[in-house]
Amino acid sequence: MSTSLAAEKEQAQQDLDRMRHSTAHLMAAAVQLLWPEAKFGVGPAIKNGFYYDIELPEALTPKDLGRIEQKMRELKNKKLGYDRIEVGIDEAIEEMSKRNQPYKVELLNLLKERGSTAVVQETGDAEAIGLSEGQEGSTVVSFYQTGHFLDLCRGPHVEDTTHIGVFKLMSIAGAYWRGNENNPQLQRLYGTAFNTKEELDHYLWLLEESKKRDHRRLGQELDLFTFSDLVGGGLPLFTPKGTLVRDLLEEFVQSLQEPLGYQRVHIPHITKNDLYKTSGHWEKFQEDIFRVSGKSGEDFCMKPMNCPHHTQIYASRMRSYRELPIRLSEVTTVYRDELPGTLHGLSRVRAITQDDAHVFCTPDQVQEEVLRIYSIIENFYKPFGMTLAVRLSLWDEEHPEKYLGTPELWNSAQEQLRAVLRMKGIEWVEEVGEAAFYGPKIDFTALDALERTWQLATIQLDFNLPERFNLEYMGPDGHAARPVMLHRAVLGSVERFMSVLIEHYAGAFPTWLSPVQAMIIPIADRHLDYAYQVKQSLLDVRLSSARESIRVEVDEARESMQKKIRNAQLQKVPYMLVLGDKEAENGEVNVRHRSGVNLGTLSVSAIAERIKQEILTRNDLPRE
């Protein structure tokens, strides 16, 4: 479970969020001084910063952000307090009407008529309402006064403006009031704030670095994938190089799970709607499912997930307890009807390739099988240098209507996963309401090179689908029993994982994943014959991994050596093997790494052995 260190981190994050929320108020106060006609929507703290939605008499420009920042600093230095004022809701409506703040009046009327839950659902801002925690149904709301600026807000805030750290306004965007396109469009001012300048500078560096690493740009430059308007948004097309990377990732997963008894299966990409109606997915996700019509008159759809299909493979005949566990795996594509505005490169697509697997086992086998999956996930992520954090995602017992199954099943399933985590002796956090609708899960969050977290791998325990599909096995007592189903994903969506990897490595994949592992660069045409001898020598190196040989090319372009080296570096090729008269005479190559390090002159067999070791170990060797 969470340690005291984790509790300290959580408290530090809460303090930072409080400061950022206070900075949002400070920004609004500055805006009101510069534009007295400003009308304010909501202004919450968000990850890495804050924003405020504001109606203004003119469209702001980036130059205006500098003016607002300067005014914020002036107000900060005045040591203005954040003074809480509690009033009746009718008095609050009257005050906001007097101040010509129609959006605040609207929120107060919504609060009065439908309660705080409705306000939070429609604004996404828990602090937007002036209702204190634990005061649901109360007619008393709170404001916070900062200098001349009065804002409807639940709080809490810092004591005064001098407790605000360093801040920077980042951008301006448009946002429909309450997220409804039929409402007025406000200007959303984004900012960020940290306790120290060093933290702010580091964050700004990470932002700039993330732009350089944008997988959408790098994917095109490295010829990994493309999109076509004729094919449609969210439907990526993978080139030979991109397909090679996909295959290597899939084969790596297979190499880890095959020795543990996983067997491959294959299912169709369409199904009758009845399959998902039986599983319960239709009721939950029918708006996200692509429909298919055909000559039969039956209702079909594109599969949005694979687990119901795999249940039917299990159900194809009666099973014995001696056969269990049955471990079925598949790399296959599912389809989700995502909104066009949510699509984003490979991160959010409509065609999602899943490295999916499902285990059917007896209740007594659950812990052992979860531990097996846990080991696969740990071993998969080691070569990528990503630290994994673990979260136990639980159901929300206050809203059982969101889930399938009885409280008894949920409590039993959750306790079994806790037992596994205790056996692993690790720290984990628990999140209520984050479970899948059919069962609790262990989620693994990976930390990338830019200190961003990604939820990728998962282990999900499911008592519900076996029940809904009436899955059985014959027990040792001769009576039918119900199996337990485990869902597992290692890299999750192949597309999304590739987007993470591209940005994690800035496109410079480790040698084992690089589409081209060595580029041979002859200095002049007279060195071409030797270049192809070197290439053949590398191709002849036999590997025990899934790929048969080192992936090597010869740059025949009539360009300078420096230009060829630069081209190979831009393509993120790990090794450049430069050769001229001396190298041809001695049977050697001059080896340069894409990082710029010159490894000097090596025999062909020496560089071949180096590359081979990096491939087989999935670990790049030191460059010096």
C-alpha cells in the first residue's frame, strides 16, 4: 500500500494544486483590472497549471499575456489576501448580478436547482461552486476576495499572494461555455505555476523537448506511418519500417508469454450484435461501435474488443479442470467510433491493434496466473528503461449501476488482486471508480524520458463474462463449475505504445528496434564493391532472435561523406560504417554512432559482434 513517502508526495501535490488555483484567481484579478468588462466562467487548477475561461471585449494576442503577467506580479507583491466570505445563495445571485457576471449567476442558479453534482459535471471544475465539502443541500455558498476581485469558489487557497510561486501564462484558446457548442465561446487563458524558478524552467524545457519529439512529425520523417484522407482519420497506414517495429514489439511479447503456455488464436473482425449484448458491452458502449449491414438481414458490427470472441472459443466444447488454465493470445485490431476532434496521431485512433490475451482458470489458480502475467509485464518493460508504478483500480460501490456483478463478487475479486500485490512486496495506490465495468484491475503506469506517465499494461480479473456466457468446466467431483477469466494487456494498444516509444526515444530506437541498424557509407564509388562485401558479412551473421540478420543498407548516393553521415543521423540509424581506401585495404570499417561518438576503426567481425549483442540483449552497449 501507499507509504508515508507516498502520502507526503500526495500532500505536496495538493499544496501545489492549491497554489495554482490561487494563481488562477490572481490572473483573473489582473484581467479585471485591464478589462473591467470581463465576464468570468470557471478557473480550475489542472495538471501542470491552471486556466480561466473569460468573456472579453476583444480577442487577446500573445502580447496581451505579457501585460497580464506584469499586472499579476504587481498584485502579487501587494500581499493581497484570499479572504473567504460565506453568504446565502440568493444573496450570492444578487451580488453576481450586480457585478454583471452572468456566468456566475448561471452556475448559482444551476446549483440552486440541481445541486453541486450538476455543476461539476457540466463545468469540470469542482472549485467553481462556492459550496463547501459536506454542505450538499446547504443554501450557503462561499466567495473569495482578492483585492478588488470577488470570485465564487469553494477553495481552499493560499494565505496571501506572496505565497504564490513563479508563474507563466502559456497560451490562449477558445472554449464553449459549459462545453456546449450552442453556448458563447469564451477565451481560455492557460498558465502554469511552480514553487521555484528551477522547477518552472525544467517544465518549460520538457515542453520544448516534447515538441521536438512529437511522434506525428517524427513518424513522417522516419517513414514509419502515414495517414490518408481517402482512408479516413484515425486509421493509420504503416510503412515497411513502421511495420517492422510493430512486428518486433509483438514478437517480443510472444517470446515472453509463449514459454508460459499462451496459445495463439484468430478471430474475425465483425460479429453479430448479439455477442456484445450478451457480454454487456452493447449497453455500455453502443455509441462507440461501428455498425455493419449485409445481405443476411442480421445486425453486425466491427468488433470493439476481443474478449467476448475468446469466450466463444472456450465455449466451443466442454472443458475439464485438467485443461485449465487455458491461455489464449492474439494480436488483432478492434474498432472504435471516436469523435473526429479527439483523434491524435497514433495516440488516439479508430483502428486499435491490441496484444490481447485471456486466461480461463479455476478460482484456485487466479493468484498464480496473475503472477505469471505480472512477470511478463515486468520483463517486457525492462529494455525500455521505463519505471513502472502500480495502481489497483477498484469499483465504486456507491454507484453499482455502472458495473456488472454482485458486491460479493467484486469484493472477492479485489481482495485476490490485493493478495497478489502483497506477495510481490511492492508499493501501490488504490483508485475507487477506475475499475473496468466487469471487474477490478491492476494497472501499470510507465514513466517516460520526459517524466510523463502513461497507463499501458493491465491485468483485469473478471467473474462476470464467464457468468453471462455460462462458461463451465467439469470439476474433479464430476460437477460443472464456473471458470474465472483474466484479461491482460502488456503494451496495450500497439499504435499508442508506438507513439509513446517514438517520443520516449525521440525516434532514436535502441539497436534491436531500429528499422536500419547499420548504414554503410563508401567515401567514393571505387569503394562500393568493398561496401557490399561488408554488407554481406553483416547479413551472414546469424541471430537467435526473431529477426534473421542484422538490418544493414549501403548509401550509394553521390554525395559527400559528411552529407551521408548527416542523412543517417537524421534517420536515427545507430551505426554508420564509413570506409575508404585504408579500410578496404585492411578489411576494416570506421564506426560512428548516431550520437556523434566516433568508435574508431574496427574489424567487420568486431562491429558485427557489437550489433549482435545489442540485438540479442535488447540493450545498447556503452559508446565509449
